[in-house]
Amino acid sequence: MTAKPIIAATDGSEESLRAVGWAAREAVLRGLPLRIVAVVALPPRMIQHQAGPGVGTVSDALRKDRDNALAAAAERAAAAAPGLAVDVEALAGAPATALAEAGSDASMLVVGDRGMGAFTALVLGSVTRYVSAQAACPVVVVREETTAGHRQVGVGIGDPARSAAALAFAFEEASLRKASLVAVHALDLPHGKVGPAVWSLATPGRAALEEEAAKRLESLLADWQAKYPDVQVSHDVVHAHPGRALAGLSARADLVVLGRHAAHGALPGPGAVRHAVLNHANG
């Protein structure tokens, strides 16, 4: 069976080129090929409009921009990972759905956190949230690069019973990167409780909740650590909104992993947590 490639999306922006570079290095780590894709979405009424003297139609101009973006991305991938097998593909359709559908044939889908926007219709930022929620494969959103290498992978654990996919990805990444792994569980406050009193260390039941959560994390992580004995594992139970906790974690981790299963109960759902992390993560 042919290995599924890592797919990286580009729109020609520096943000998307950083994502391509990250994807190229990840492909080397995993021994996988890289496919770079770009998509143009143009309202039908504009297809035959002239873009300017000597340029042709608006559709022609956008296709040229797309092809230039693919060529620049292929060059970035070659610079980041010399010798890596790379191919490029122009996608058709609405950007969000086209990228999400591309993920059905990928081991991983890599996008930038924002793109050029404006008239090019190649923008990634407007579709990143959709793709991160709907693609069939793991989705990596690459933010601005930093010079610091923390050699740590973080993973957010909401419902332990629904965390298998996130933990599998996080442990594999930590093992490939020879990094440590920290699992974070956020004990958010129930709705309706406000004011400084609820944050007091003396709040009734707080210590018991924290101890119970820590024990569940230890039990959950023990099974995975047995599968990945080379990974140094720790865990942290915090009292904060999950999105805020994971955004904070991103300041000391090279990669933060979130699950996508629906949540139950009073805690914020995965969509709200993803939104917070995508908007406020560091690097």
C-alpha cells in the first residue's frame, strides 16, 4: 500500500510558506512524501472579467497566482528538506471544502494560521478553523516560527475516554522529535460561579477534584508510556479555561495537540477550545 503523503496548503503568503517548510521537515521525520496544494475560488460572474491589459481574465490572473504560489512552495520545501519527494496539485472548489476533502487522502494536513486574503481568494486564514474541525486526518496549524526549541509536546486532555487519537498523535510526535510530553487537563469552573472566592485554595472540594483528575491522568498516560518508553511523560492539572491553559502551554511546547470529539457537560466544547488556541497560541 502506498503511504499517504503529508499535504501542505499554500496561498503564496509567508505564513503558508512557513507551514510548507514545517511539513517538509515533518515528512522527513516520518519517511513520507509531501504534496503541496493550492486552491482558487472565484465567483462564476467574475470568471470572464478582464483583470487588466495583457493579463487576461480575472480567472487567468488567479490561476497564475496559484501556480506561482505552488512553485514558491516547492522551492521552500526543497530548501527545508533536500531530496524529499514533493509534488504539487491545484485543487478545485471552495477552499474550505477542497482542503478538507484533500485530507481524506493524507496522513496529515498542514496549514498556516492565516494567509494573504484580499482579492486573491487563496486565503488560508478564513478556512483554517473549518479544516481543523472537518478534515478526516490530523491537522497541524503552523503559527509564527520561533528560534527556541523546547523539545516538548503538549496534549490537552478533556474527556479521557475520548482522548485516544490525540494521545496517539502526541506520543508519536514526541517520540519522533525525541521530546518530552506533558498532558494538561483543565478543571474549568462550573457556569454561574464568579468572583475571587471560587479560586481560593480553600474552596471545598477543589483539592479532591484535582487529586482525582491527576490519578485519572496517571492511569491514562501509563498505558501510552508503556508503548513509547523513550518518551519522558508528565502531567498537569490546572484551574483555568481549557483554551487559555493550552494557549499558555504553547509558550513552552513545540507542538500542542488537541482532540476533536464532541464534549459533554458544562465545560467548553472542542470548537471553543480550538478557537481560543488558534487565536492566542504562542509560536
